Amino acid sequence: MAYKWLAKVAGYLQKPLQQAACLEYKGSGPLQHGGQVVLESVTDADWAGCKRTRKSRSSVHLYLGGSLIASHVRTQKSVSLSSGEAEFVAMVSGGTEVVFIRECLDYLMKGFAEIDVVLRSDSAAARGISQRIGCGKVRHLSCGLLRVQEAIKAKVFRASPVSGQRNPSDLGTKPLSGPRVRELLCRSGAVDDDGNPYGLEDLERSQSKMQVKEMMKSSRVGLVHAKKILPILLVMAQVLGADGAEGLGLAVTMAMMEDALLSGVATMATGLVVVLFWLGASWVIWWIYRWALPGRRATVDQANQAKVEKVNRYTQASIGMSPSERQFMNEYVDRCSFLTEALREEHRTVEQCEEALIEVRNENRDLRARLARSEGLGYAPESITIATHRGTVYHREDCGALANSRHITRYRACDFCIRARATEM
């Protein structure tokens, strides 16, 4: 057991931290004071992987300087309704672990280097959820999962993509074939007993396939075209690779078709020469015709120019306006002047009507004000009635309060003070 721990310590000493080293990048040199250490959380999820509970599994790999330091696979507590949600929950799980490791590194390094924390995921939907604020359309997310959004906004860590073909955390999500497992283990940094990379051949084979796919994608060659071209490429490879075997491939066929090919090329060359001869003869005749008749063309051009000048000399624009055009112009000017004067007269009439309307409105406002004042002051009634045994309140004769009163006194208005004043108002 002690020997295993000693070998592990020696392995860590053999590969110290490198400047800005991360997954699939060896770094730019030894780590110096004030340098950068990359701490990564690479996550993946198997959406609804459990056939019984339909819950997803989260696979998390933690890398420090490009070396795997921890990994785990956990079943998510809730059922995810989409693959993007499952990937986001896996990112939250990795972010929780990586924050703890960052705090430990800060305590150990004591400001020796800057720690860059990165959350890597191969899901664009999960990265989109993590880089916004709020649930958005995924309204059933737990509020505790949104702490990743706040951390990314505060630049505690950042979200970054990783290709699905190069994602080593795919090991913990689903069953894989042997070459695929060895390839991902090699990407994770696994080594055999001798310290050599484990699964290096499978990794190189996978990289070759990816390069071929990228070349086909960049050259826009589809699968159907590739299947058509593949037999021709195989035959050409057989012809070029036959060492001393002249009878293989297309060599015999090409030797038999050599005479036919030469005769065909000679026939095509003869036909091309004949066509070029007739085209050249036609062009020469046309050029001689243009060269031989320059004087006649100049004479025709001069005659045409003289005709144009003669026609322009007697045009109406050069002579001036005709009597009918002048009469039309005078009538048009007179009509415009008449309409202008009529419009001015109509405008003056409208202004007078507006002034009269303003005076009527002012008079109406004055009358309404006087009527309001007169209604506010009121007029004295002809007579009033008082029930003497019910206080000093007076009533009108038709008031219901006087129905049961036996002691009633009626008074009439004074003609000198009450009625005379009401008449003045």
C-alpha cells in the first residue's frame, strides 16, 4: 500500500502544474508567480437513463491543469423534462464541487497564481440556461439551481463548450464500446503500468476519423458522393501501388486503348482547326468590308446630321409659342387671378363670420353668468308658514311637516324691502 502511494506521489511530481494547462492543452511552460491555473469541471448527462424512474444521471470530471483529480456519477433527484435541463443540472453539480476545490486551492496557494474556473459542457442549451438570469421558459427549475447563473454573472467561473466526441465525462453516462472507452480514458490521462498513455491507438484512430469528417464537411462532399468516388480511389490505389505487376489494375486496358485514344485526339484537333479556319475567314471578310467603305459611311453620317439640324431648326421650341398656345396661357393666367381674388374674398367673409361668432359666444357667456347669479340669490316666496309650537323653522305651505300642526301662522313678504330688492336683481 505504501508503495502505491509513493508511486502516486512520484507521478504527481513527474508532471507539475503548467501555465494555463487545461484539457487537451499541455500549457505554455512551468507555472510562475502570478501565472494562471485552470480548474475545469467537464460534465455530461444521460437524459432519462433510468427506465424505471426516468431520472437522469450526471457524470462529472474535475481537472486541474489538465489532469483528472476527481470524478463521480450521481442520479439526479428530480425528473428532467428535456436534455438541456438534465445537462444544466449536471453543470450545477460540477460547479458545486469545483467551488469547494477552488477554496482549498486558494488556501494552499495563498495568492501564488490566479485560478481560472471553467464549467465545460457539450450542450448548448445547458450553457444558454447558465448564462442568463432566471428560469426563462424552464419554469419548473428549482431556485437552488440558479446559483450557477449568479456565479457566472459575478465571474466566479465561466461556461465553455466541449465537443461531444471529445467529452471524457461520457464514460459515466451510458454503455460504450471497448475502443470508445479506451479513447475516452486516454483523453482523461489514463496510463498503464509502464506509464504509457492507455488507449493511444484508439485515440489516434478516432482523431483520424474526425479529420476525415471535417475535410468532407469543409469540401461539401456528402456520403453519397463518397460512396461513388471510393471504388475509383481503390482502383487508382491498386494501379499506383502495384510493384512490378504490370498486369494488375488498368495498365492492360490503358495499353489497349492507347491507339484509339490517339486517333480520337487527332480527329478532334482536325475538326477544331477547320472550325477556327471558317470563323477566321468570316472575321477577315467583315474587317475588309469595314476598312474598304469608310468614305461612304462618313458621307451617310454627314447627311443624317444635316437632316437632324434642319428638323431642329423648324421645331416649335425654336420658333416660339403659337397663337393658340399664347391664348391658352393668357386664359389660364386670368383664370388663376380670378380664383385667387375669389379665395381672398371668401377668406374675408370667413373672418367676419368668426368675429361675429366670437361676439355671440361672449354675449351668451355673459347671459349664462347673470342667470347663474340670479339663480344663486333666489326670489322671495309670496308667503311662508311657521308652526309656532315647533321652534323657529319656517316652511312652505305644501310642506308635510305642517300636516299635524294645530298652531300655524302664515306671513307674507313685505312689498317695500323683500319684493323691491328681488325685482332689482
